[in-house]
Amino acid sequence: PVYPQIGGWNISGDFNISQWNFQNTLEILHNQYSRGGLFSWGVGEDERNSSRNILQLDQGGLGLPTRDYYLNKSKDDEVRHVSFLIFF
């Protein structure tokens, strides 16, 4: 599982807040697993000058791939949802 690499997971019993680093966690999630949280970023064309590329920052989302993960209440989807949260 991925969560030991980002400091553990509180309900797993192996989480230690004094050893957890928020910045390192965000770096790992963004750079190694392409997962955002609080914000997302990317490089794209400048709207004012199409010959330049600029860094673009945006607000983050809830993290699940599609709207169906939130709306479909079947047991399989609940298992998939929890697996996604634990293992990314």
C-alpha cells in the first residue's frame, strides 16, 4: 500500500503526527502518484500570448475519478471507493 510512504493512516494505528510532514506528503502525492488534494497545477498556453507557456494553479477536487463514485451506492462501488482511498 501507498499510505506508509506518506506517513501512515490514522485509523491504521501506525500514524505518528510528530513524524508526519505536510509538505513532504503533498510532494509525494503530486509528484509520484499524480494525486492532488488542496490544489492542482500544470503547464499550459498563456491566454494572452499563445507563444508562451505558463504555470497554472487551480483548486483541488475531491480526488475520485468520476461523479459515479459519489452517486452509485452498490457494495462493489463502496469497496472500490475505500480501496482507492487506501491504495490510490
